[in-house]
Amino acid sequence: MRILLSLILLALISSACDNGFEALNENENQPTSVSPAVLLPNVIYEVSYDYLWENWSVGNLVAQHGARITYGAVDRYEWDSGTGSLWGDFYGVMADVVDIETRAQQLDDPNYEAVSLILKAWMIHTLSDSWVDVPYTEAGRASEGIFQPKYDRQEDIYSGLLSDLNRANQMIDPARSIEGDLLYNGDMQSWQKLANSLRLRILMRASFKRNDTGTAIQAILDNASAPIFESNADNAVYDFTGTIPNDSPISQQRDWDFTRVVPSMLLMNFLLDNGDTRLLSWADPTDNTIGTDSETWVGLPNGLSEEGMEAFNGGEDNVSVFDRRFLSDQGAADAILMTYAEVQFILAEAAQRGLISGDAQTYYEQGVTASFEQWGAEMPAEYLTTTQAFNGSLERILEQKWLSSFMVGLEAWHDFKRTGYPSLTPGPANVNNNLVPSRFIYPSTEQSLNTANYEEAVARLGGDNINIKGWWEDY
């Protein structure tokens, strides 16, 4: 189905865009290059599809938004070189991203070049935070004869990504649009906002290791030419329309498979204890109470044994499932790359820690409000004054950021690794000595096909296991 969509996208863009690109071919029967407008939609679709599926199958579990009710190996941290699929997915399309950059330079089209830099930065940042040292400077350059890319140090990757995103922001011409853009429909100011918002994410992720974090964040806020997300309208969200073949990967499961990943006890208890109405957007009552006058929501503890999962609370009919809209409505679940709420929580933390000027409470309340609005949930009147009023603590900010990170890939896991908030407790049947993993194991294909660079990276890290910490980790 994904191949079919790719072909449809290519056909639509090819037929819709003329723009003189035909002159780039040596002859009309044997094209030697492809325009950025043709490559871009497939790249955006592929990475969005893969990112949403990774969130559902792994991110949900490691962030403890969800738990497995059967086949709970990932939830118990029985991780191997096959855990985490984004390496193959993202590097599989990296060559197209690099091709967009190269063709844009040849065509002197800085907007396409900027988009390629932003997409690559988002992808590499996600990969590095999940594996630590990864290919960056040589990634996607097989056309140049680089089939075994070196692994860059995470600290160097961060510096490079910040430079790339700053350059992307500066080269964008907001007055000119692009074609083939399935994320922002060609609106280049939106791409500017994404570039600068990603800079905030990267700066905060490294904030315990870089002395310039506050100065760098404040400089972005003070620069009118470096806009950031200003509302939910700016969210970087790929819309799975639900029209075949553009269905979300979550909706393509069987009902039984869909109900294997269920809301965690940590998530359910937090929502229930605080009267949080996002509950109704995220989860259904237990099957035994749905439709009755006493509907009940029950989350599953993380990291149970297979026997414990089956027996918990009398069986799976007495455990909630995620909102079945995500299964029945092919367009209900979208790929969320970054949100306005996240930006507000980043700024709330920066203000709370004294890194920037500004009121941490205001940023916090704007972040909470944005998350409720994003999910179409009416926030209880007392939520910000009583149950979840700002209390000045970093823990309160990060708890709400964790909630707002529901369905946003692996971001909540990375925040936990940096701060220890919220408290994620490995389940009783975990096999990792009661530790939440810090990274994925490199894919086995790297060991066999990129051996020298793999071995160099592993030696530098001190091993290839799930408890090796990244450069920026502080917790």
C-alpha cells in the first residue's frame, strides 16, 4: 500500500508541476534527474508513516503511555538489534533527502534546500537520541560512493544540526512557496517556524551539557527573523486523510492486534486522579463496562510477565484500550512531529531554570491549554488553578510535557533520560536490572555491512547495549 501511495504521489506531482524542470533531462525518454517537487511528497509520507508506527509499537511502551497486554518483550526491556525500526526507515529515504538538497542547489532554489536541511535535521536528531552516535555527515551519500558512512559523535551531531537549522531559517524566502509539500502545503514561514522550534528542542535536550543554552534560546526569541510555533495551527503534523491508500498505519491492524497495546496504569491513573478530560480522546472504558452507567477506565501496569498480563484485574475485558477511533477511522491517528505545546513547555523549563527571561507559569499554562485544544478536549475550570496549578517545580512542567507528548514518537522517553521526570518505574518482570533503557542496540546489518565504522563507534561508546548513556543525558 505504501508503494502504491508513493506512485500516486509521484504521478500527481509530476503532472501538476511543469516549472521548466523538463529541461533538466538529457532526453524526454531517459531522465537523469528528478525535481525536488517529485521527491518531497514521498519523503514526507514515508518518514511520517514510519514515525507514527514507531510511536505506536515502541514509543508508547518506553514512555509508559501504553503497555503490552500480550507479547510484552519490548515492555520488559528484552531488546535486541531489531528493536527500534527507525534506523532502517529513516536511512532508507535519506538519499532522497540529500538528492533534494543537491537538486535545489543546482536549481538555485533555497526553499527546497532549506526543507531538505530541516527534514534531515529532524530525522538525524531522532536517530541520534535513540542510538547516540550515528551516521550524519556521510549519511545518504551513496551516489557519491559512500556506502559505509562513518558514525559522528553525538556532541558533534548536535552542533551540526543547530548550524543546519539556523542556515535553513536564514535561506528561506517566506514569500515563495514550494510544491509537493504534504506537511505545510508549501507555506515556507511554517517551515521556518519548524526549523527554529526544532532548534529549541535540540538546545534544551543538550542544556545540561552546553553553557550557551540560555543565550542561544533567548537569541531565537529576540530575533523577529527566527519565528517559532505560535499556536496549534503551526504544529508539524502529517495528516493521514483516511482516503485509501493514505491510511494511518495504526488503522491497518486487525482488531486483536490493535488491542495488544493498551493504556498504561501510569497514564490512566494520572488522568483519572486529575479529572483530565484528554482521557476521553485517548482511551475507551473497559469492555465489561463500556456503554453502561458505570463506565470504568483501567490502565495496565508496565513490564508484567505474560501470566501477569493475562491475569491482571481479571483479564483483558477489565482493562481499557486506546480509543478505537484510531483503528476504525483510517484518518484519526496522524504523525505528530512537533507541537506548539512542546515549545511552550521548553520555554517554561528554560524560564524555570533561569536560562531565559519570561514567566515560567505563563509558558506552562499556555502549554497545557494548547495540549487540551490539540486533542479537542475541554479543560476543567479548576485544572490550572487547583489540580495541576503551576507550583514552580521542574517536575510539574515535565509531567505535563509528558502528557502532551502522547503520540509524539519517542520524545517523552528522551525527556525522561534527560531529567528523570516523570518517574518511570520498570515493571516487575523487567530484565534490565530495574533500569529504563537509554538507547537502542545498533542494527545487525551495521555489524555486517558497515563493520569498521560500527566497531569504532561501539569502542568509543564503551559498548553496544541498551544502558549506554548519550552525551547529553543527565539522569
